[in-house]
Amino acid sequence: MTLSTPSWHRGLRSLVWPVAALALLLAFNAAFMPGFFALEARDGRLYGVLVDILNHGSRTALVALGMTLVIATGGVDLSVGAVAAIAGAVTATLLVEAQVAWPLAIAEAVAIGACCGLWNGLCVSVFKLQPIVATLVLMVAGRGVAQLITGGSIITFESAPVSAIGNSAFLGLPIPVTMLALAAVGLHLLVRRSAMGLYIECVGDNPVAARLAGIPDRAVMMTVYGLCGVLAAVAGVIECSYIKAADANNAGALLELDAILAVVIGGTALSGGRFSFAGTIVGAMLMQTLTKTLYMHDVSAEIAPAPKALVVIVVCLLQAPRVRAWMAGLWSRGGAA
Amino acid sequence: MKLHRWVSLTPVLATCVLLVGLFAFGAASYPNFASVAVVRNLLVDNAFLVVAAIGMTFVIISGGIDLSVGAVMAFSATLAASLVEAHGLHPLAAAAVVLAVGVAFGLAQGVLIAMLDVPPFMVTLAGMFLARGAAFAVHPQSRGVTHPFVATTLNETLSLHLPIGARGVVIPPTVVVMFVLLALAWVLLRHVRFGRAVYAVGDDASAARLMGLAVRRIKIGAYALCGCTSAIAGLLFALYQQSGDPASCKGMELDVIAAVIIGGTLLKGGAGSVLGTFAGVMILGLIQTIISFQGDLSSWWTRIVAGGLVLVFLLLHRGIAVMAGRVARLA
């Protein structure tokens, strides 16, 4: 890839593989799963398998957007599941025990998510801990904190506006889809219409060089991890609104894995540097479609992770420089012969 | 050289002080805490964790990380229980099969990491998914083990009866296995070429390569070893629980990593010891014991305290590294 390649061209090229995989999966479902594409409009909103994938995929994609930025700086955030659990626990507890108005409850949950993210950023940028471990601390302790907030029980709440987030529609589509669209556009404007995106890619590409070039690497890290915490908290609020309850033990389970997978499938390299929001969203939808497909083929929720893992390994292999070099070698030899 | 020893020893010393301090705190705060029974239970309840942490110590010293440990343990326990109960295999034969599968799994992860340069946490995260799914594919529910060899021979005949205290103390074979493996791992890490090479690779992989060490092979060896100890830990867990449950050991990898870090092994690799890891597991166990003795604290405090301790130790390691850097620059 040369420097002269225009950025939009680069972006499109990185999208080819995830989109092709998603199309392949959808084609497979179209062929073998009657009713997969059936849509039904009732009470001004759409119902169907695809809508369900969009709904749940949007929640994963929201987290994955934040994860994209974190991974672009060369880090990773393992604590998003725990932060989502904390956010859900805070929302439910405030609604039920403190009788707080719902906007305030959600705002507080998101603010706490931001604090968790900033804490991660502090550990990574100022204390110079490895991101995997710094966020592992919050992943371990965070779930304990969430259980502490809920007192270990599942807190159910009756709040029409909050449960509407996960269970009603805007413009015919579930509300999380709108939230994802807003977040994606907002983040795009933030990082691509300012120097932020360039800073993030510089820090991820070569932190020492970025620092020497005068990029405020600590501020970049703090912002990125803070944003990731905010988005994880939003996902936590969506999750607790789906079931009208906060389950500190299970909320956000495996969320970190799905989010990381979405980012990697979307073409953002784990080593940091260049990133793509569009790829990440396609990746999240691909993961959700795969999950749904497996469920519809009677693969139990417990076994479903295994085929997902195989997909991840294949994607990682395709991205590995050695495999790429080997395949390029095969290609040129085949072409010459 | 002196400085290097000081850097690698301080965290281990801090660990030992913490272990003794915690025990002293428990003994001073609660009656009956300083008893043989508490120590015995500490060993019995954490034997499998120590074994899993041994392999993790090797991987972390080599500069990597293995997130698949908990899932591999659950898979091993489920596979062993199924082979014995559903397929009529002798428990020893089943154990051999499980060990072979564990080593093969670790080997495959190591090859992906070392040969294809895929980041360790990504490969082992996928490995975690794969092993967990495979465990449920083997048998979707918990399966009790009632084979007479396991129930009587292993758990009764082979248990050690030590004449300590009024009624004596029964030590199950899991604890014996733990101590044997601990001793083997200590020798392997201190006095065998492979172990010394693991330190070298973790400290500086390119320097190790220039020294003529087979860096890739050593990394693969560390992951294969971790797969092996995870499988053994799964077997011990099945023995401890008398069953194989595919849903068990969730998040166990975090406990194991926490124990290794608290045990003074540096996460960037190159320094650490299995004895420190043993102390780390015991510290986590002691915290759990103290919380249960306290009675009015909920079990989730264990996780919060464990997370806090990991952070303190990480900062301690970081502080030592910064100080060492300053001293080196002055010299």
C-alpha cells in the first residue's frame, strides 16, 4: 500500500473482506433458512430476524466503536463487560432504591462509565501499565463492584422510558440502531474532522515517535479510554433495558470478546495504527449474524462460542504478515506459471 | 547484576511479607484461625489453582499471557468425567488422554503465537471460546464421577493421614500432586536449560535470538507446558468436585493471572518464580478465608480486594522498574 492511495480508497478496500463475509453468511441463510429475511410491520415498527440482529448487533457495535479507538492506540480494553454491568447496576439501583428520575439515572450511569474509562486511561498513560493488565484489574474488580451495588441480587425496575430504549422503535427500527448511528456519526466527526484521528493513529503506530513529535499522548489515551467507558456504559443501559432488570453477574458477559472480534474482523490491526469505524460496524453485525445463524441451527448458546472462535482464528491468520507473505508468494508463482 | 537481582527479588519479598501479614492478621482477629484445619483447607481448596498458575508463570515469564486456562480446565474435567462415566475408560487412561489433549491444545496456541506472530491474548481468547464450547459439546451438564477407583482408591486409600492435632489430618492426593509439580517446576525453571531460556526470551527476545536460542521453540514450549498444567488442574478440579462440569472454572484465568502477578512475576516477562506464584495463590485463598471468617462480608469482596491487590503489585513492579532505570542512568 503506497502513501499516494487516497484515504477513501483505502477505507473501501479494507471493507471488502468483512462485507464479503457478511454477504456470504446472509446468502447462506437465504438459501437454508426460510423466513430469515421475512419482515413484518406492526404498530409502526418492523419485526423479523434481521431487525433482531440489528437491535442486538447495535449494542455490540456501540462498544466496538470505543474499542476501535482503544485498539488503534495499540491498547485493548478488557473491562467493557464489567463497566456495562456497573452501568446497568447503577441505573437499576437509582431507579428502584433512590427513585431518581430516569434521565438522571442514565446520566449518572454513563458518567460512572466515563470515570471507569478514565481510570483505565490513567493506568495506561500515566502509570504505564500494559493495557491488557490495567483493564484486567477493572474486569476482575468491576464485576465485584457491580454486585456490591446491586447487593448480589437481580434488581428489576418498572420504568417505561428506560425499558423503551431496548423495546420500542424509532423510524420503524429499534432505538439502539439510532443510538449507534448517532454515536458513529459523532465519533466520525470528532476524530476525522479534527486532528484527533491522526493523533490516535500516530500513538498506535509508534508511541515514542508520537511523543517526540509533540503529540499529547497522555491526553489522547485518556480521551480514548474515557470514550470507550462511556460507550460501554451506554451498552450496559441498553442491556438492562432489554430485560428491565440489572443482573450484575451476567450483564455484559463476553461483551469484551465480541467487541474485540468485531474490531479485528473490521480490519483494524491489533498492533494499533490505522482504524476503520465502518469496518467495525460491519464486523459487529457479522458477529451478531453468525451468533443468530448458529442459534437458528439449534446450536446451543453454550457451544456457539466454539465456531465463533474458529472464525476469529481464521481472520487472525489471514491478517498475519507471514501468512500474507506466503499467500502472496503462491499468487505470484501461480501467475508466472 | 546485583541490581537485577534486587529488582527481581523485591516483589517476591513483598509477597512473602503480605502472606505472613495476612495470616497474622487472621490469627489475631478471629479465634480458631491459626489452626491446622485452616491451613489444610487452604491447601486442599487451592491445589488446582496452584497447578494452573505454574503453567501461567512460565508463559508470563516468557513474555506472553494465556487467557484459555479456565476454559481448558473445564474442558479437561468434563472430558475426563465423560470418558470415565460414559465410555468406561479407566480413570488413569482417561487422565492420559486428557493430558495429551491439553498439551496438543497448548502446542497449537503456541504455534499460532510464535510462528505466525498473532498476539497472544487474541489467540488464547479464541482458545478460551473454543475450549468452553468444546466442553459443552462433550457433555452439556455437570456429570458426577462415581467410578470406584476415583471414589475410594484416590480419595481414601491414597490420602495421607498425618498425625497432627487431636484427630489427625487427612491430605488428599491433589495436594501431593500440587507439591510434586511445584518442585518439578522449580527445578525446571532454575536448573534446566529450557527454564533459563524462558527467562532469557521473556527479558529480551531479540537478545535471546542473537544469543542463539530457539526463541520460537521456547515460546511454543511454554504454551504447551501451560496447556499441560491446565489439563492437570482440570483433572484435580474434577477430583476435588467429584464431577466434571462444563460451566465450571469461569473466570479462573483471571484468578490465576492475579495470583501470578501478586506472586511477584513481572508481566513484561523475564522475572518471576513458581514459589512466588504459590504464595500468590495462598494470598488469594487467605483473603477468601478471612472474608468467610468475618461472616458479614459478601463473597464479591474477594474479587474487589483481589483486583486492588493486583493493581498495587503492578504499581510496585512499575515503581521498581522506574527506580532501577534511574539508578542505572546514574551509574
